[in-house]
Amino acid sequence: MLKFRGGVHPPEGKEATEHKPIETLPLPSRVLVPLSQHLGAPSQPVVKKGDKVFTGSVIGEPGGKVSVPTHAPISGTVVEITELPHPLTGRLVTTIIIESDGNDTLDPSIQEQNLTELTPQQIIEVVKNAGIVGLGGAAFPTFFKLSPPPDKPVDTLIINGCECEPFLTADHRLMLEKTEEIIEGTGYLALALKVSNVIIAVEDNKPDAIQALKEAVAGRDFRVIQLKTKYPQGAEKQLIKACLNREVPSGGLPADVGCIVQNVGTAFAVRNAVRFHRPLYERVVTVTGNGVREPKNLWVRIGTPVKNLIDFCGGYNGEPQKIINGGPMMGIALSSDELPVLKGTSGILVFNRVPELPEQDCIRCARCIQVCPMGLSPTRLNYHIRAKRYATAKSEHLLDCIECGCCAYVCPAKIRLVHTFKFGKAEIARLKV
Ligand code: SF4
Ligand code: SF4
């Protein structure tokens, strides 16, 4: 079995939800849909206050070359278009608020399609029009990844079922409950990329999902491979190294080594788009942590306030100290439970006991260097950034940091390494270093 360098083994914390089938969250009475939910340009509103919309109707058109449309997650009335803080960045973004009519009437364009003559370009177009982005967390527009430049020939598609973040089980449940659909979506992705080498990669802590996928690929030329459970196994560069023994160069992309990675949830969304013209307006979210009474996996409409999810899970278990969008290693703390679920929200974690340990001085133990999967020296990067030596940090490959949090996880001095690296990257961009 191939592997990547570095990495850590945090407690998995998945036992609370890994065996729980996905439940459907009741329709929210209103949704808040930010038009910036993906990397790239935000979409631009094409509705106005008072407009009636169906579930799946376009409410925002792509705002640039790397951008996707946004769709109404429920049917009802647009009651407001306003600027609200983005749940993850805090920056003001245009947000469309829709009040439900309670009917969940589907847009008439959503219906089963005649699939006899699908070309790669047609699939890419459908995926773009459906507003699909990477559902593993990065939220990069999927159609763009399916169109690598001609000078970067792609020979392999990797479907990422690792879900290496602790606590999250949304992908695990999807692989068990929508196995055939994921395989069908994988077929469309392979067709769009014109590749025949297809790998579905899953960590070995999900043997039931591996078994289900192996049965579902029977008769197809797809390989299901089992990878060692180690964080961040699901990060693109580490996954490619573990599956193919190829190294994405510094500053490069998977296409530089002939590979494209897509998440299992993305494959499922692609299947729905190609088969039914169903846009991306809902996803699976794991709601868990010691601060929630009944952890669950839920089908959730995009734009649903986080509080609805918590209420459906029995409410808070005590006083919540931290609510996180995503996993504990790479997730972002939310400032309020009124903020909405986004296309990239794989989990909502609630913790009511979070030890806030003060930072100490670096003791030069080098543990951070040993675990960094990108081969960086986090202690040196931290030193340079705090001394405002951004050019030096850049020359020591700060921009290759994938913000996985392995260094901060092992640091005995509890130095806020990832925070520092995010700040350093932002300063490099701001100062054009
Ligand atoms: S957060 Fe960055 S520096 Fe720290 S271990 Fe991950 S890649 Fe390395
Ligand atoms: S793990 Fe923490 S204390 Fe040890 S060298 Fe790295 S930054 Fe310093």
C-alpha cells in the first residue's frame, strides 16, 4: 500500500453517527442563500424581491469564468436581497432570502433526461448549469476541473471517499446509501474527462463502504482501493501520492500529474444533474460533537440556518462553546447558529468543552516538521510571519501549506500555527509580495 509522508492520527470521533442512516431535515421556513459559496467569482442575482421561485430555479448566474449559478433550495418568494456576512470569511456578500410556500414545487426543468447521446462537452455543460462544486469542502467549481488545459493530458480520475476529517460521516453514509448512484456519477465524470483509469479511494476505517462499492463496480473497469487511515489522506496531493505515487509539484495542480480528484458527494450530485437536470440545492451534513444531544446525518437544503439542524438533533447539550462548519482539523468556527449551511458544509460540529490553552514559546521539538504532509517547516514559517518576513516565508513555500492543521495538532507549545499561516498568506496577497 502506497502512502504519503507525515500526517497524524487524531481520535476519529465518528462512532456517534457512522451507523446512523441519513435523515431528511424538515423544509426550512426560510433560507439565506449567499451568492458566494464556491471558489472563484460570486454569482450575480437574476431575481428581485417579490419574485416567486421553484425549488431548483436559477436565482444567480455565474459571475465570471470560474463561477457557477446558484439555485433556489426551496419554492417560495424572494423576500430580500441583501448584504450579509459570509459564514466562513465574515465578508459581506450578496445573499438572497427566500420564504417557503411549504410546497417544495420543483422547477419544471427538473425531470428525467434522455441519455442516449451524451458527449463530454454536454456533461461539462450540465454540471456547470447545475451549480456543482467540490463537496469535499473546497467548493471549487466542478466543471472547471473537468476542463483541464490541452497541454495537461489527464489519464486518471480519483473519486475521493476518504473522509479523513475526524467526526464527519456524511460521505461514509452516502457511499453506503447511494452506492449505485455514486458509481453512475463516476461514469459520467470519467466520460467527461475521457479517461479509463478510474480509482475510488476509501480509508480502511470504512470496510462496509469499501465492500458496497466493490459490489457496485462489478462489470465496470473501476478500481476500489483501500487506503491507510491517516489524516489528511483525503487531501488531493496526499491522495494522489498514495494512489499513484505521483507528486504534484510546488504551486501545481493535480492535472500537472495527469490526475483529477472528485469527491464521492460530487459524483452523486453529477449523477443527479445528468440524469434529472437536478441542480445542487441540498447535501448531506453530519451534525455531531459533545454539544449536541442527538448527533445525526441529515439531508439539508443549502441556505438552511444551522440552528434548524441543531434543533432537529435534540438541541444543544449544555452551553455551546464552539460551533464549527466542517471538521475539527480544517473547519471554521461560526459566529452564530443563524448562519446558513453552504454547498461545502460537510459537517456542523458543536463542542461545549473546548480547552483554550495559552500559547507558549516554541521549544524547537520539530514535531511539526515531522508531521507536515507538505514537507514544510511550520516552526520556521511561523517565525518568519510573526517577524513580518513575508517574502522569506513565501520563499520557504508558505503558499504550499494546505492548512491541514497537523502541525498545530501536535505542537506541545499550542502555537496557533494555522491561524498564522492563513494570516501570512493573506498578507502576501495584500502586499503583493
Ligand atoms: S497546516 Fe500547513 S504547515 Fe501545518 S502541517 Fe499542514 S501543510 Fe504543513
Ligand atoms: S511543534 Fe511547536 S514547539 Fe515544536 S518546533 Fe514546532 S512550533 Fe515549535
